Amino acid sequence: MSLEHAILGFLNYEPMTGYDIKKMVDFSVSHFWPAVQSQIYKTLNRMEKEAWLTVETISQDPRPPRKVYQLTQSGRDELFRWLNEPQSASEVRLAWLIQIFFGGRLEDGQVIALLEHQLTLQRQRLKGFSSIPEEHQENMKDDDERDRFFWMLTVDFGVAQALAQVSWLEKVIENIKQGEYRLPTIQG
Amino acid sequence: MSLEHAILGFLNYEPMTGYDIKKMVDFSVSHFWPAVQSQIYKTLNRMEKEAWLTVETISQDPRPPRKVYQLTQSGRDELFRWLNEPQSASEVRLAWLIQIFFGGRLEDGQVIALLEHQLTLQRQRLKGFSSIPEEHQENMKDDDERDRFFWMLTVDFGVAQALAQVSWLEKVIENIKQGEYRLPTIQG
DNA sequence: AAATTCATGTAATAAGTTACATGATTCC
DNA sequence: GGAATCATGTAACTTATTACATGAATTT
């Protein structure tokens, strides 16, 4: 499980509550590893049982108590073990490609609508990425420059992916519109 | 659920057993929507209950009976309804990007090892793709030309994605090796 | 002699989503 | 006055994975 290890990574920066972790996840890694709140709380409980974390509970009536989680040595060991472990195939599930796969049973116009929808989504994604660096400047003050670089690398990867998809989609749409059923990448 | 709809798509070609479907999935859509055997059988049962499929059971002792599934009208309707439904964000979970995200806490050499591992995986993926078109020629004989085109489009997408990842990874590795911490895509 | 193909299934487990619940304080 | 923030949690459900089980016939 990788959410576990993302959490270990965040807690390696500093002790935090589940609420804080949720915010950090949304803000930084959600574009390649989203997580809902209930999943984070469940995972934190499991990790505590595994003795990767300790909790300090600070009551603050009438709100629920803040449960500040902190890495144990065993948690830190696990984090660095995992950070060095080669990850096998990355999981990708693209429902829209299933649609394209069976696109032979649709009319050209229907397929083009599907492709154009994906194009819109990818362009929106690109816009979303371009706002991250500035927000980041504000929120992160004088954190480690090196941490910042690797964060921005993951953003850059997202941008590269989105750009590649956009140009692929544009070519495919154009080809189909012209009645030329050519593959943009393989040969011509 | 999209496995459901992939199955509807395959059964729209012709009636098949779960075993047949598993083979087709592995051969054609598994690179963007993998499915294990037990998942397929479970899904077929559910789909039968939903009246999207009917079964014809052909006993063949001592083997398990062949259960040949066939689309109902309601199943076909559901297929085409779904094929035209715009799909929202495609699910992508990239564990190795979590590693890169926390790469600031590793040494350059360790990060480079992670990146080079991904590079190897993507190059292998590319090799895998290049073998599909020929296999396909053999297996598919005189099926609809149009179906074939859209199948090959999904392969082409996979190739485009893999190529984009390869060149991104190459640039990042090079930059880090030179001690120049630059983002390949955003600016320079 | 060993591996693969055919053909089904179950059980246990893991991971993730959706929806609900509480309730004061602060911001717009 | 209404929305967002803080801060936790549970329950039901869905989706997917891993591992086990059977067993003849065919291919390597």
C-alpha cells in the first residue's frame, strides 16, 4: 500500500494530525495518488497498530481532540526501506480508452465527442498545474530547497503527461475528422 | 464499473465464456484495464443477475461446463449508453511518483536508481507494444477493419504515453547527474 | 516427464468510496 | 445569515487481488 508510505513521508517532515495530512495530500500528491478522508483515518489507525506511529491526543472541547501523529524509528525505517524499493508496473485504469477500444461500433461523431471530452479534461488539468508553483511559494516558506525541487518534479511529470495526451488527442481528432484513419504515433 | 462495460463490449462481438473473455482482456485491453480471472467470473454473475446477459450451459464431462454468455437487449442498451457517456478523470496511481516526491530525503544516486528503474519498465512496455500488431494480424483474420483501427488506436496511445515518459525520465536523469536540478517540461 | 490449455469456482483479504454524524468558531 | 474551517469517526458498499481447488487432454 502506498498511501501508508505517503503518510510516512509527510510525518517525516513533522508531526501532524489526520486532518493536516488530508490537506497536504490534496495539495501536493493527489494528482497521482488521491485519498479521501475516511481512508486516511483508517490507515493512520492501522499504522499505529503496526507501531510505525505514536499518537499524542490533545483534547480541545467541544471539538474532537487533535490526534497528533509522530513517526517512530520503525516507521522511519519502513519509509526509507520503501523509498528505495523499485516499484513495479504503475497502476493505470483508463475507462475512456475502453470506450475508444469499442469505438468501431460508434459513429465517427460519437467517437470524436469522447475524444474531445478527454481533450477538455486534459487542458483543464494543465491549467490546474500552472497554479501550483505560486501557491506553493506562499505555503512553503523556507522549507528545504531540495524537497521543493522533487515536489516540482512530480508536477512537471504531470504537465508532461498532460501535454503528451493533448497533442495525441488533437492529432487523432484531426485525422478522424479528415476521414484519414491514421495512428499518430506508430508510423504515420 | 468499467470491467462490466468492457465485458459487454466483448460479448457484443459474439457470445463467449468467462475463460474466453479473460483471454481477450489479457490480449487487448489489459494495458489500460487489467482484470484477474476471479474478478471476471464474479462480474459475469452480477451482470447475469442484472439481466444484461443470458447463459447457455454446455456440460462437457469431466471438465467444468462451458457457460456461454450472450448479450440481452438490455445489456446492449447499457453498452451503448455507457459508450456515449463522457468519462470523468481517469484514475491514475503512480507509486513511484510518491517516491520521487519524497526524493529530497534521498541521495541523488538513490533517486537516479528509482528513475532508471522506471525507464527500464517503460522501455520494456514499448517492446511489448511493438509485438501486438503482428499477433493481432494472426488472431483476428477478417474482422471488421474499423474495430481493428480503434483497437490499434489504444495501442498507439500506450506507445505515445510510454515514449513521453521515456524522454521525460531521460532528461531528468541527465539533469540530476549533471548536478543541474532543472525541470524538463516547465520552463528549462 | 512436465507444462500448458481448458473451464469453472470459492474464500479471505485489501483498498478505496460514499454517505452520514457532530458542533463551535470564524470568515464573507 | 450562510459557508468554510477545524477534527474526528463509523458503516455499508464496491472493486480488485491472492490463493486455493479440480482434473483430463494435449503439447513440448
